[in-house]
Amino acid sequence: MADPQSVEIFNSWDLYGNIVRNNWMRHEQMAKFIQSASAGLDLRVLDLGCGDGAMARNGLLGRRIEKYVGIDLSQDALDHLKRASGLGIDPQVILGDIRESVEKLPSKSFNLVLASYSLHHFQSQDKQRILGQIARVLMPQGRFLWIDIACLEGEDRSGYIHRIQDEIQNCWVPMPTQHCEDAIEHICNHDFPERESWMIQAWDQVSSKQSANKARIGYRDEFYIALELSI
């Protein structure tokens, strides 16, 4: 996450649980995407903005995980992750900002990097910096799974925010009024979605192949995207 304030809303486990239970942010589809995209690997996983680890745990259910490292700014979320099972024998957690924390990790040390609803908290230049570090820590033939909110092509941030506000107010039912207001305030203050084309082109700039050979869209709707990217 980009700053401590950007994760405050998700320290409310009632709100977070409500979002997941009702699949408003497509957690079910994203877990299936992770299952498919991680097939065939003995996993060495880096989870950026891991939260409580639920997305990785559901997506990697039943898989052999040799190593798991999760980075997040929320100590409460990391405590939840450590108490749960399903992420290998001894999952490691790092309390800190993704930008600084990933730079301290060894090169070519992971074959799966997961960023699930975390990179949109950064401005474009910071996303590019993080993408460069992801490419550095990936092993050859490693996979980067980028799950996030995304603008439509030709849309800017304000257009996305206007649409998602309508979605929350009209479709996130039942959602307590205060939770709706909190979610919208969080988005307005802390979310910086990109277009799909920007995401793929930004990865092109830090990796070694043409996007046609290394980018696969695992899920896409009018608000959310899942990309499988490789080096």
C-alpha cells in the first residue's frame, strides 16, 4: 500500500468481510485465475500488499508452496495471516511499504509474484518503480499476477471514480450506509487506477519480451482486471 491511511478502511474486518462474502470485487473469479495461472510451479511466492493472505490462500489451495513472503502495511492483517494455514510451512511476513521492502529482496528469488488490489494505491511513477523490482526478483519463466481495479480505455481516473461510486451505491447491496461512504471516501482519496494498455506497456518497459508473448488477460470486466505477465 502507498501509505498508512490507504489501508485504514481494510482494518475494518466487517467491511472487508462484507466485500468478500458478496464477491463485489470479484474475489471468487480472481482466486480461480490464480489457480489457473500458477499451475505447474513448485511455488516460491511473493505477495505484495498481502493483507491477511486470503486471496493467495484461496488461489493456491492445495498447492505445494516452498516459500511464501507477504508484504503489507497492516500489522493486524499480517497477524491474521500468520495465524492461518495454507501458505506453506513457515510463511514470512514483512511489515512495510511495498516500494522500499521489495528493493531489499534478492534478485531471481521468486517464481510467482502476486499483487492483488495493492498497486492501484500508487501513482504511475511509483507503479513503474515497483514493476521494475518485480521483474528483478522474478526467476526466469516466472509469472507476475496483477489483480487490480482498472480504467476503461479512453477513461481517466475521475471517470472511473464516478462509475465505481454509482456501482457501490446501487449494486453493493446489502451494504451499511456508513460502509458505502467509507469505501467511496477511500477510493476518492487513495485509488489511482490505470488503463489495461498502460499496465501492459509499463510491464513491457521493465521486461525482456514483447507483450504479445508474455501478457494474458485472465479476467476483465468494467471495473476489475487480472493479468498474467512473464519475463
